[in-house]
Amino acid sequence: MLTSDSRLTTPRLTLRRFTEGDLDWLAELYRDADVTRYLGGALNRDSVGVMLRVRILDYYEQNPGFGMWVTCERATGERIGFHLLFNIQGETIIQVGFGLAKSAWGKGYGTEMAAEVLRYGFEERALPRIVAIANLENHASQHVLLKIGLHRKGERSFPHPAYAAHGPLAWFERDREDWMTERDGAPQL
Ligand SMILES: CC(C)(COP(=O)(O)OP(=O)(O)OC[C@H]1O[C@@H](n2cnc3c(N)ncnc32)[C@H](O)[C@@H]1OP(=O)(O)O)[C@@H](O)C(=O)NCCC(=O)NCCS
């Protein structure tokens, strides 16, 4: 379980909880218009502070084992972005998501940790289904979602203000049962 003293790791990356001490770094990430183009747009430091408190730190306490976490490079210890496993706002269904600093794009990092978060959600949280949403123009994100094994199932719109202005979003999903069957290989006849 991803708690204050446990982490998810991959060959090159590690995922840990955010702390108050990550505010400066997160504010810098959310200042970048390229990074936030499909994340609702750039945010000022005050707004990032509210997000850190409400959507990230409080969320850990209210939803143990779920949330948005800091993605770090194991070799350097550097924070390179975030991966998340939490509800779509205004809905109960759990989504996988990610955002990386521009300097970390194009190295396979987005996919590497998203695949581990998906495994964690199915194996360690026993979620029956994990979904994802992406802006229709966000081809890099859609490609990552397909690479980790989600299936594209058309488009969906959401009334929550976090998504309403985007209109229809590309919708991805995968069921645990189906994912586990594939992981375990085809049944022997
Ligand atoms: C989406 C994001 C996390 C991808 O991270 P990344 O580490 O660069 O992704 P990866 O290197 O693991 O994989 C990206 C894949 O998309 C492909 N790709 C990149 N840009 C693309 C584009 N414009 N169109 C199609 N494919 C694209 C890459 O070639 C790569 O595929 P490949 O491994 O088959 O070559 C990163 O671009 C990002 O942080 N974007 C801003 C935040 C964001 O949009 N988050 C998602 C919100 S839904």
C-alpha cells in the first residue's frame, strides 16, 4: 500500500507521497503552460497550495492507498512529475493519470510508472475497473494509456467544472478480471 512510509518503484523511478515541502516544486510545474495545457491550464502558487492541501494531502487521509504522488528518478533523486490513482472529480470511478516536467518527456518515464500504478490498482487495491480520460488532442497521453493496456472506449463528458470546458474527452478503461487473465497468460486447454 502506498502510505507515508512505503513506495512504488520501477527500474528507473520511485513514487512517494507529497508533503508540504513539495509546494515550491509543484508550483513551478503548474506554472508551465506546456505541461498544464491539458491539465486545466497554468495555476498560480495560491491555487497550487489549495490543490496540494485539499486534493492531495487531505485526500491521503480520506482515501488510504489512493491519491496523487510525486514521481522521482531513482538515479538522481530528482522529482520529475506525478502519477495518480484517484477518483474523477464529481464521480466515484478511479482513474490513472500523470504529468511530467518537460525535461523528463520522451524517456518512457510516463509509461514506466503508469504501468506500475495500474498494477498496484488491480493487484494491491483490487479495483474492479480503472479508467482514464485525456483531451482529444493529447496524443502523447493517449498513447501512454494504450501502451499500459487500457482500451479506448469512445468519448465521455463530465459536468464537474474541472472537465466541463474541455467538452468530450477520450475515454479509456480496463477491467481487473480481463487484465488479470492477460497477466496470467491464456488458460491451458
Ligand atoms: C503525457 C506525458 C506524461 C507522457 O510522458 P512521457 O514520459 O514523455 O511518455 P512516454 O515516453 O512514456 O511515452 C510517450 C509515447 O507517446 C508518443 N508521443 C509523444 N508525443 C506524441 C504525439 N504528439 N502524438 C503521438 N504520439 C506521441 C511517444 O513517441 C511515446 O510512444 P513510443 O514509446 O511508442 O515512442 C507527458 O507528455 C506530459 O507530462 N504531458 C503533460 C501533462 C499531460 O498532458 N498529462 C496527461 C493528462 S491526461
